[in-house]
Amino acid sequence: MGKLKATSKEAWVADLWSHSNDRGAWSPRFSRHLNDWEIQDVERFFARLLGKGVDEGGEDKVCFN
């Protein structure tokens, strides 16, 4: 998979996290339009995140298998 970059090197998921009712949503913003050859990598990345939960009381970490 290629590398994905945030619009800011200092960006945090919390900065792009919004709450609605008792749910949250992550709304990443890209600094440019994706090239056709990048779209599949981004789709795979989001598919890996789909169904994952956020433990708001736990330590900040991301683990991929």
C-alpha cells in the first residue's frame, strides 16, 4: 500500500472527529484530488478501518494485523 498523507503533519484524528447523537465520525480531508492509481489503496485502507471501534477511555494506539 502506498503512503497516505494528512493535510497537516500535525493533524490528529481527534481534530477531524465529529460527534452526532451518541456516535462519532472521522472525516479526513485530502490536500489534493487522488490519482486514479491511488484510489484503490485508499479504499483498501478505509475497508481495514471499517467495523473497528474507538476506545475513548483507553490509550491512543492503532494495531493492524
